Amino acid sequence: MNTRPAIDESTGPVSLSVGFNQDSSCFAVGLDTGFCVFNSDPCELKVSREFNAGIGATEMLGKANYVALVGGGKNPKFPTNKVIIWDDAKQVAAVTLEFRSPVLQARLSRSQILVALLNSVLLYAFSSPPKQVSSFETADNPSGLCCLGSKVIAFPGRTPGQVQIVEISSGNVSIVPAHSSPLKAMTLSPNGEILATASETGTLIRLFSTTNCARISELRRGVDPAAIFSLAISPSNALLAVTSDKATLHIFDIPHSSDFTSRNSSAVVISNSRSSSPYSTSERSIASSSDTTNRQKWGILGKLPLLPRLFSDTYSFASAPIAIDDDPYSSLSLNGTAKPSVPIQGIPGGKARKGVIGWLDDWMIVVIGAGRDGRWEKFVIGKGEQGRWIGRMGWKRYLGV
């Protein structure tokens, strides 16, 4: 009989959550002991705050001194039903919003606060005290999906697979039937004109115009189902990056959204850069030599009639492996077998995020992940004789373990 004591793995802080600021120049990390902020490139510690208690979600406001915090982990710093707007310059809680159920995500802009609960999303004016502008019911949203742009907000609809796009100024709501299964990931483009969505199936990513909700494009990540970790659109709104539990980063071309503004929309409206990289790398993944916008992975098979649609779908023009590693609080039992991960209260989805994407510019990407072995990876997109490629230029464990 194995009578050895369990190994104590608590040798350092564990990152419970990670997230970039609006321009991806910095990222905030929620720890089981507090939170910290890093520069994205180079990856360097900028701010560290020790609370001796957990922060399950963080949201930065650009490079300002305000950070939205939600308690999380085994020993939350704040009740999980509260959003704390932390003034780091004064080291105090400047604003507190309290709800009847746990907060899954908060988004900040200079004029709005957007809060996602399991079955609702609430919009506030960023004032003192904050004033509630509107609230919306949603289907179950365990990952706290919501997007806050300068002109629109987006979040799951009341029916699984649907998206609600709300014009902030008028309050008009558009309901988009994006997928047939529940949503897993979504993001707005930097200019707010494109919405990218993925469902729990994880095979297709769909792009919509936020102007009239017309579908811009449908992109295929792969054939096998996958859990999409992150979606992010480049600063020029021309490229889409996708990560998943297949431990792969995919890069897609985006058709220009202005080409679709005159299309008829299937939504229901309710009233109320650089082309190449100066770097070279031995880790690059070479794209197809036929480097066109409407790339077809299967070549001539995509043009044959009566074949399944996957042969004619648009695939990524380049991909590269990413590190996804461990989850916090997963451990080994006494007999050496792996214990299943236990959902962590106060963290969207109950698991630390992996594969979170930040675009530094149109050819450089940073991917970060939470967990005991939290990692930072930098990728560069380049162009060569064989087409465009993406390669990893470096990585590090940002917690220094």
C-alpha cells in the first residue's frame, strides 16, 4: 500500500486568469495571491499587487490606473458577486458593483462598464456612482462571453447559438442566428465593424458585419470538434487568429467587411501594417504556395461537385503549435493517477484560460495562458517564396517558475 504523503505543489503563485488590454500592449494576470500586470513585448513585470487572496478575473482600461477585479480561486479576495474597479494609483477600490449571482466577466471602456452573469449582461455608464444603462437576458453563458466596442456591444442571445448586437447610442438590438450550438468564443474587430464567433463544436468560425449583421465569411478551423480558446482580429481588421485545445494557432484572411454592407441581413432588429516580417525562423509553419484570400486546402477537390462542403471551405493560410500545459489545482492521487480538474469558483468556465491571443501589430502575435505553468509565446507572420508562414520567435514562463 502506498502510504507516501501527497506532494505539495503550492510552491509559488498560480495564475487563475489572463487578459490583454485594448491594444494588447499589456496583459493582466489574476493570481491566487493577487494580481500583476506585464508588458506584452518584451514580457516584463510592470505591476504586482499582493492580496494573499485570489483574483479570478481582471480587465484593464488601456494603460490607465483602473483595473476591474473579480474575486476567485480557493480563497477569493472579493465576493464573487462583486466587480471591483481598482484604482491602482491610490491602491483602493474606487467603484463596487454588486449582483445577486457570481460575476463571470467585466469589460471596461472610458465611458462604459459591461458585466456578464450566467443568464444576463448589464451595461453601466462609467461614472461615480455607475449608472445602469440597460440589461439583457441571455442563454446560459458560463464563460462570461461579452464584447464591448466603442459603438456596439455583443453577447449571447436568449437562444443557444444566437448573438445579440446592441447599438450603444440608440439601444437597438439585432439578433443574429450565428450557430446551431451554444457559443464558445467571440470577439469584435478593433474598428468594431466585424464580429467573429465560434460554437462549442469548434470546427467553424463565422464573421458578421455589425453594421447590418450580414455574414461576411465562414472559416474552417478543422474537421474534428475542438474547444476554441480565443479569437482575435488584427489591428488592420484583415487577419483573424484562432487558438483551440488542439494546441494550435491558426491565421485566416478576412474579406473586407465593406464589401458586405449592402447585403440583406438575416438578423432580427429590435428597437428600444505590414505585409511581411523582417524576421526569419527555423520554427515556422509554411503556408500553401497558392496564397490567395479564398484559400482551399483540398485544391482541385474543392471544385468538384457533390463532394462534402469541407472540401470547398476556407482554411487557415498558416498555423503553428502553442503550449497549453496544466490547469491550476489539478493534481495526482496517491496511486499516481491524474485527478480530474475541479471547477474553480470565480473563474469564467471554471478553468484557467489558455491560448489567449493579443495582436501587437499586423505581423506579430503574443499568446498567453494561465495556470501553474503560465506561459508567454511570441509569433511572427512572414512571407517567403513558398507563401506566408507563422513561426514562434520566443517563449517564457512569466511567473518565473
